[in-house]
Amino acid sequence: MKINLMLSATAMSLAMPAFAQDYAADVPENVLTPDVVETQTLGAIVFFDRMPNADTSRRFLTIWT
């Protein structure tokens, strides 16, 4: 019984990535984060993978601490 359950779970987990590859969302342009945002008070905010990069984060920490 345990072996059948393990085999079924393994087969299902191997089949799941195939379904995920077919999905592609059309994200509207107005909700995307640009790579660089210029501000008057903070200067340039640089993003990598939609998060502030390391240099930008360090600069913010020195400003706010």
C-alpha cells in the first residue's frame, strides 16, 4: 500500500512541471516595475528582479539610520 502511494505521488510530481510550462500571463505594462526609477530626493533607485539591488538598499540604510 505504501509503495503504491509513493509511486502515485512520484508520478504526479513528475507530471506537474509539464502543466506549469504551458502557462504564460500577459502582464499589463502599467503594473510592471521599471529597472531604474529616478527620484528628486533619493536619486536613482535601481531594481533587479523587481527588488532594489544591493547598492540601492545600502544607500537607503545609510539615509534612514
